[in-house]
Amino acid sequence: MASRLYDWLDSRLKLKPIERTLLDEPIPGGASWVYVFGSVTLFLFVLQAVTGMFLAVYYAPTPDHAYDSVRFIETQVAFGGFVRGLHHWGASGMVVAIGLHMLQVFLYGAYKPPRELMWMVGVVLFLLVMAFAFTGYLLPWDQTAYWATQVGINMVGTVPLVGEFLVRVLRGGETLGALTLSRFFAIHVLFLPALTVACIALHLFILRRVGPAGPWSEDRAALGSETFYPRQVYMDAVAMLGVFLMIAALALTVPFPLTDKANPSDTSFVPVPEWYFLFYYELLKYVHGPLEPVATWILPTLFVLVLLLWPFIDRNPARHPSSRPVAIGTGAVFLVVVFSLLGISLKNLYAVPRVDPAIAHGKEIYAKYGCSGCHRIHGEGGAVGPDLSYVGDLRPEREWHLRHFRDPQSVSPGSIMPKFPLTEQELNDLTSYMLSLKRQT
Ligand code: HEC
């Protein structure tokens, strides 16, 4: 039945030659699991495109509605949370897959002549993935999205001469707002996908013209080649299925809740970027003053240029890693630096904050005496007295608090705040807690 249908189609569309070019591509040295990363990356791109289309059905790219539309997808739409999860973890998966793909190509010296152009188009694809990540991050329009994008745009602003122009192009206006959001949305769902599809086509076209590089050892390559179908197709398919199952499992089990809706006036919010930008976030912490441009644009620009032109920088014709100490060493140093920074950053983020016992005790006293009946801290509590969210900044002196707690009216005549029967210890600890209520810096 299937073969009759195939014959019918073949007699009209002449499928045989296409089938041959698609499936009979010879792979020097034979099929291998190390070649699956390119296909996996392509698969994830398709997954992102499909889940993105479904998200776009409900998503509204305006500051008034973006946040609520994402919340609606998450809580009301059938499978909405799952599809958003797939899109979120798919993005992470894409960064990992393209990273591994590039690592494999680097290790195998597969960028060497005649495959320089394929490498360069690949680097452009990597940059496109980063652009997808950056523009997609803003779309939920929550606090993290808003302030992380603000940081990114400010970095672009430090580029000399063209910085201000680039910022205006990215932001669309004087501040991060409605124009920025619709701009990022258009870039994310129209410009970048179109560019990416074109670059993938070019990447694969070049691959078909020059053929796969195969193993680094001449001896293994000399063993003969094997066609793409069936073994490599099978390995690619298994890898894709495995990756899909992993991403689906993450989407079902690991939530990534929205933070509060973006509030442009709350400049105290400290955003944390996605894990794949964390190493960079860590690097930015170490540079200040005159060194700042090094991290904000000099290093990234140099990195992109070196990556793009790498096949011309590394002129060593050998492909075996043991004959390429400089190239392999450079790559290794780069990875060690990136992963060390990532490690430090993760450690700082997830370190159990060591709470001062005095502050913890002060917090208990605050709860015990029902201070929240009159005071609000980060949105919680009554509004009879002043908001205490940042009282440590407003009233930084310990003495003031001690005097105020002992006798509120002596400090604020006519105050309705009651005098509490506090021991000396309690007085001190409650004050320590008050002083700890500060904006993060
Ligand atoms: C009956 C309501 C009420 C309760 C209960 C109350 N306060 Fe107050 N609090 C006030 C009012 C009103 C003020 C403003 C006048 C003043 O400074 O005394 C104030 C001021 C303060 C201030 C100074 C804030 C500023 O910005 O000047 C601090 C600190 C404070 N309260 C802490 C506490 C703590 C801690 C508790 C619980 C042990 C508490 N309050 C219980 C009503 C209350």
C-alpha cells in the first residue's frame, strides 16, 4: 500500500533522485553518536517554532497585557503551562545542543579547509540563538524580564560612537516601554526565524557541497564510508527523541514562576539572567569604572570576531587533537573560565543566605507583637504606620530605633504606635531586624 502510493507519487514528482541526495550522503569513517548534535539543534529549532506558534495564539505584546496573557497561558489555557515549559526548556536545550555541536566541530577540527564557510554560517546561527534568548526574555514583561533587559540594553549603550544609536534602535524610544516590547516581539517571532531558516538552509547547502568532515584520524577515515541512511538517521532520531523526553520532563516538573509584573519605577529590583548568561553576569561584577567597557563590549566583540574568523586564525592543517596543542589549549582555557564563572555565580545565587541570628530573632518578635497590623513590608501588612520595607535605609541609626521603641512618643510626638514591653535583648534584636530592611545593592 505504502509502496504503491510511493510509486504513484514518484512517477509524478520524480522522488528517487531527491531520496538519493538526501539519504545516500556518504559519511567518511561511518555513522557515529558524536555527529548527532547538529540534528538535535535543528530538531530543537523546530520544537521552538511549533511551541512558539501556539504561544503566539494567546500572547499579547503590550505592557498592559503581556504579563496577564502569559499568566493566562500558564493557568487557564489547556496544556498552556506545558507548552510554555517546552518553549522555556527548549531554549535552554538549544543553547546546550548548539554548544555541544560547536565543541564537537572544534575538537574534530572540522572547521578547517574546505569547511571555513560552514563554520562561519554556524557562528552566525549561534549568534541568532543568543538573539532569540535575549529578545524572548523580555516578552513575559515581569520584573526579571524588564530589569534584565535594561541591563542588556545599558551594556549596548557603552559601545563608543554607535552605542547610543544602537540603544535607540533596540529600545524604540527614550525608555524601555511599549515600543521596546513590540519591537522585541517582532524581532523574536518574525525577523530572527526568517534569518535562522535562511542560515540553516545555507549551512546545510554547504554541508552537501563539501560533505561531512568525518573522523580526525586518517586511518579511521580510510576504513571507508557509510551512507547517512540508515544508521546515522537512526542515531539522530534516537538522540532527538531522548532530548524531547528530557525537555518534556523538565516542562512537567520544574516550574519557573513569573516574578511580579514589570514595575519601571522599582529601580531596586536586582534581575538574574538565564543560566547561560550567568557566567557573564558574574564577570560584570568584577569590572567597575574605567575597566567597565572591557566587559560590556570589548570582550564580547573580540570573542565574536575570533570565533567567526577562527578557521583563518588557526592555520595548523592537522586535525588530530594531539597535533593541535595551541587550538585545544585555547578552547580548554576558554571553557574553564566560563564554567568557573558559572560555578561561582551559581554558588552565590544558591548559597543558603546565612541569616544573622539576631535578625532572625528580631523577625520573630515582629511577628509576635503583631507589628504587621500597622506596618507593611514588601506588600504584606497594614498601612496604619509607615511602610517598613526599606526602613534600614531611611533610619540607619541604631540609637534612633532604640529610643523610638522604648518610647515612640518621645521621638514622634502624638504617635499612635504603642510602647511594647520588650526586654533589652528583644529591643536590640528587633532593631537589628529593622536595620536589615534595605534595598539590595
Ligand atoms: C497601632 C499601630 C502600630 C503598631 C502596632 C506598630 N506601629 Fe510602628 N509605627 C506606627 C506609626 C503610626 C508610626 C509613625 C509615627 C512614629 O514614628 O512613631 C510608626 C513608626 C514606626 C517606625 C519608624 C518608621 C519611620 O519610617 O519613621 C518603626 C521602625 C516602627 N514603627 C516599627 C514598629 C515595630 C517593630 C512594631 C512592632 C513591635 C510596630 N512598629 C508596631 C504604628 C504602629
